[in-house]
Amino acid sequence: MHEIRIAEDLSAIVLEAAEREQLSKVTQVNIEFGQMVQIVPDIFRFAFAEAVRNSVAEGACVNIEIIPVRMRCIECGKDFRPVNDSFACDACGSSDLEIIEGKELFVKSIEGE
């Protein structure tokens, strides 16, 4: 369950930002995960809640946006989104691909008072 480690790391970012911005309460945290990170949102929310227990972010609403995978074929240069977990170029059939979107992992925004 890598969600726990990710929740700990992202909670540290949230708490540092809250301190820097002198927030007395964090009310909402908006997070983006690439599909390839393979986060289970409910497990992440639980782990995040535990990581921020007894802090200014306790009870914050956590919104998660999943960014779909987008790939580029090395052979023909076409950008595409895989369909049905098929990791082959839909134009030329090559499996020599690079992931250009879908591995992101970051705090998009923090709201508070």
C-alpha cells in the first residue's frame, strides 16, 4: 500500500504550505494523480486523514483528480491514449512507447482560513 507513504509525503507539503501561508485551518486539499500511480482514492484519503491527525489539516476535504495515461510512440511519433490497457501504438502497433502524461503526483491547491 504505497498510498500511506504518498499520503505522508503530501501531508508534509500541505502542512508546510499552511504554515508558510499562516493558515489556522486547512479546509480542502486538491490533489492530482496520474493513472499510472495506481492510487486507490479511498485508501489514500484514509491514510491522509491519519497523517494530518491533530494538525491544522485535520478534517480537510480531499479531492482527487486522476489524470489519464497519454503515450507517444517512439517509432511513428503519434500521441495516443491506450484503450483497454493495450500498450501498443494504435497507428503502427509498436510497443516502443514513452509515457508523456499519467505519472503525475502533486498537490494542485490548498484552501483554508
